[in-house]
Amino acid sequence: MSQSQDIQFDGLYAHELTVSRSEQILLEDADLHLAPSTITYLYGENGAGKTSLMRCLAGLLQPDHGTVYWSQKPVNHPDSDYFQDLIFLAHSLSMKNELTIAENLSFYANLRLKGAISKQDLAKQISDVLLELGIGGLENRMFAELSAGQQHKVALARLMLEPAKIWILDEPFVNLDHKTRGWLAAKTLEFKNTGGVVLFTSHHHIDELPVDQKVGVEHE
């Protein structure tokens, strides 16, 4: 396929991604098209390459071969807004244990908002989202002091606080109670309906979240 054909797709398009580590191929010739206003479920056995694919799409892992496009431009193109448009939530959560919940969330939000919201308004938004997630009033609690479920809820709060067009979510429903799973499914559908692109993995079927396509990753 020529490059002119590669970039005809709107949304997120990965073409012939191959990733290896220590001479072991983790992912080979993977193609993926995620159109606007779609939710894609990525499935496969542990070690099949799901995380490698997601890390490639998030720019955290360089492929040996292949290209990722966003809005018909390579994601590393100088004119691409891809990394500003993307939220990637991984198992590691990327939160600082030595900071409070509010400090962690403010840090990430300010990277995107760039002063477009006052400190007071952002603090109010953080409080409101935490209340929705059932951890209201814990804004000044140190992240390290939270349970695994609470920590995961803090990471999910980023989805409501940061403007984005793409969500790449690695096991977003893990460690969540039934109410919070329903909340996340509803918010994901809202995001999709505003033109958002969603890619997620899960070890369990999520009844509350209808998907537009299912993509399997498996070793040859």
C-alpha cells in the first residue's frame, strides 16, 4: 500500500506496525483503523501484544516498522495535534505517590488547558468529578494512601478534566464497583457521541458498553 493510500483514513490509523524487543517480535504487521465516533474493544491473551500496540499508538514505544496516522498526518508530524488530542491511561496510572489527588489531577489538566481555566474553577471541577466517582472530599489525600480502586478512580477523573479527542484505555474497568463501571460506560458513550475515538481493553465483558468493532491481537 502506498503512502498516499495509507493516509486517506480519518481518525486514527496504524499501518503495518511491527514491534520487537530483545529479538522477540511482540507485534507484527498490525493494521488498525479507529474512525471518529467509534468504540473499539481490543482483545487477546496476555502477552499477545495488546499493550505493545497501545504503547505504540500512545507514542511510548517506537515500532521497528510501520506508521501511525492521526487525521491523515503521521502522529510525529510537526503539524499534528495528536499528542494534545490523546489521553492514554495505562496500568501504571502515571500518578505521583508524593502528591495529593488534587495536585496530580491539576498537573495533568494544566498541561492541556494551558491557563485556559482559573485555579479556582479547576479545583471546583476536580471536586465535582471526585464526588461523581464516590471519592469526594479526598482532594488533599496523598495518592499513596489510597486503595487500588480509589487510585484507579483518580486516573479515570482525568478523562473528565482534560480536553481530548482520543481515549486509549488499558483495562479501564478493573478494580471498579458496579456503579462506577456504569458511570464510566456512560461517559465513554457520551465521548463517542461527540466524535471521540475510544480504544480499550478488558478481561471481562462490559454489558453497559456497546462497541462498534472488536479487534483481536494474537501471536502467529
